[in-house]
Amino acid sequence: MEHLSTHRFIHRDLATRNCLVTSRLDIKVSCPALSKDTYASEYFNYQNQVIPLRWTPAEALFEDEWSTKSDVYSFGVLVWEVFSRGALPQGDKDDQMVLKLLKSAELHWSAPDNVPVSLAELLSRCWQRSPKDRPVFSEVVVRIGEIFVDSNV
């Protein structure tokens, strides 16, 4: 995503369902258009658009303002998915409740218990309400590198 974001590419659907893992454990981000109906329940119809509600930040949803910082938010959710072993993000809430909480700025994320503190701090920054308060992908890459060197994750 760092490479894509430097070329101003905005994915708009960064989630584990769109990540492929090679036999060498390289991760490839796939095209959302290749997704199948297997994940239809993870999308939500909003204003005549089908969106990945639980992975979408408020500015993209309500103001149609997508940016690489929107993908940073989604990346935070993707990491949450990995450490939650594929659980549905905000799975204790139905779509209407997630929508309401996003709109009122009351949707809160917390890292799973098995996330190292330094990674939880990075995720918290990824989930900031304002895109300008989120890190850029190059910073995310550096921080994750530091976190994995300093921990046994």
C-alpha cells in the first residue's frame, strides 16, 4: 500500500478479503472487482452505492472524500481483522448501528488484547476521525518495521 499510495492510488476496499498470500508469505493486494458474492454480507447499500461499511471512514462515507488516508483507516481495520482471527469488525453491532455511530463520531475502535502496545498505538492513529491526524503509509511501514524488530510478534 505504501507503493500504491505514493502514486496516489486509492484502493477503497482494503480488507483481509482482498489480500492474497503467496507461498513465500508475500502479501498481494487484490482488485476489489475480483471479489465474489461470498463477502456480500460485509458490504452495505448506502446512497445507491455498495460500500464496505465497517472498513470505511466517516469522511469517505458521508462526504465522498476518499484519499490514501481513507486506506490508512481501512488498513487499521485490516490489522484488527488479522489479530481477531478474521472476526467481523464491530461484529457486535448491526449495519444501521455502525452507520449511526460513524455519523455521530461515536464509533470507537480498540485493538484486540493480543496486539502489542506499540502496534495498538499505531492503530489508534490509523482510526483518527480526521484524515490529517492519520499517518501516511510510509510512516506506517517504518513503525511496523520497528514494532516487529522490538517484539516477538
